[in-house]
Amino acid sequence: MMYLKFKITAFLLVLSCSITNAQFVKTHGQLSLKGTQLVDKNQTPIVLRGVSFGWHSMWPRFYNEKAVAWLKKDFNCTIVRAAMGIEIGEHSYNKETQFSKDKIESVIKGAIKSDIYVIVDWHSHNINLNEAVAYFDEISKKFGKYPNVIYEVFNEPDYETWPEVKAYSEKVIKAIRANDPDNIILVGCPKWDQDVNLPAADPIQGYDNLMYTMHFYAATHQKELRDRTDEAIKSGLPIFISESAGMEATGDGPLNLKAWQEYIDWMETKKLSWITWSISDKEETCSMLKKSASSEGNWKEKDLNESGLRVRNYLQKYNIQK
């Protein structure tokens, strides 16, 4: 009898978690900031965990509503990131603008339908001011009414200075806020989102619900980056880990599982949201899928690379709603 009671209790717990995840945005609603902490509509701290699609310009086949639904159902994602390639790839935004918009909107619509959050990521290492302002003006008019949407206005500045990134970001933020006064906006930092100390010393003023991105690849980036991020948070800078993984910063090389777990433990302790790179099928460590993977989800374990299997396990573990 005791064993039967235990099984029933366990079943009800799993059922409760499934229902909560099935109605994730409905449950948590409009996101905002309370100090440096991301909170939901009830001002309760929230941690979003999910995956980033690879560059849309190179892996457009995965940019569809069914793939989003599968990532929610099987990986237990509460957020996905749509990475729109601006210059790189035959289908880049600068070459095939309408195609690019359609692919990103497929992921946005999929996230809204699946009731999870979605990052609209301007995936570039360079400043494309006029193009970015026009795009985010359009996308915020179209989807700004949905609490699902988060805007990432500059993926990874590389050699731009913080004053240059700041001036660019302020113009894009102004365009978004003219249409959408509330949804979270993510701002990139110099040196591939490593130098979070720079915006910490000179943050953007005059807007609410701004967060700053830090990216790590655990086999390359050591404790020094975590320490720098801790100091930025202490100074009042809200941080969102919009891209991360367990291998080298090249996206290749062996997984460093110990270093990766240290980062995950740190993010969980700090209640930092985190996204892992990437849903793609390139022959490199960071690509979660093999060539055999269907474009529309329903992936078997044999379709997942080691990185994909690990990320799936992490998300299934940490996204259990308590």
C-alpha cells in the first residue's frame, strides 16, 4: 500500500509539472526586472532555460513551429532563441530579407503557440544600425503585444568599443520602446559578450527592463569570467546568459563536463537564465543534431549528438517546475 501511495504521489507530481510547463507563459506572463533579477508577472524570480537555433541563414530547415513544439515537449524548453544571421550564409538577412523575416516569425509563432518564451536574436558581430532599427521597429509592432517575446539587439560585438555598442543599442531600444514598452531587451557587450564590466561601469539609462548578455563556452572560459560577471551583478547590472555550451569557444573540441557543470551550478545559484547553442546539424561539437534529424522535431536519441543528449538531460532536470 505504501508503495502504491508513493507511485500515485510521484505520478501526480509529474502531472503537475507537465501542466505547469504546458501553460508556461500563461502561468508566468509578463516578465520584468526586480533589481537585477528576472521576475514573472507575480514578481516571483524566474529562471528561463532553453536552446538557441543555429544561424537561420545556414540551418533554415529547423525554423518551423513543429520543431519549437518538439523542443518544448521533449527537451522541456521554456524558451527558445531564433538566431537571425545578418551577413553570413546564403540565406542571410542582407541577401534574402523576406525569407529571413519569415523564418524568424515561424519560430516566434511556434513559441507563442507552444506557450513558451522566445528571443529574437539579431545574430551579428557587426553594427548594422539602419537595418537593425528597421527590423526591430517592424517586429515589435507585430509581436510586442505578446509577453512571450524578448529582443536581443546585438548578438556578440567583437571589436566594437562599449561606447559604440551603447550608442547603437540606444537607437534600437528607442525603436522597440516606441511600440513595446514592457518586454525584456537584451544588450550585447564587447569581446563576444565577455566584457560585462564595461556596461556595468556605464549602463544605458532611461529605459526599464534592459538586461545585458554574457556568453560562455566552458572549455575555454574559466572562473575569471564568472567572477567578472558576479562583480557586474553586484554593481547592479542584470545578466542573461543568451548563449553557452560545454566545449571550446570555436564550437568544437571535446566537451569539458566538469567546467560545464560548474557554470550550470553557478547559474542556478545566481538564478540566471541560460540558453545553450545550438539546434543545427553541422559536424562540430556544439551542433546538437545529426544529419538524420528531421526538420520538424520528433528526434530519437540516435538523431542527437553528445551535446544534444547532454543539453536535453540538463533541461529535463532543471526545468522541472517546483
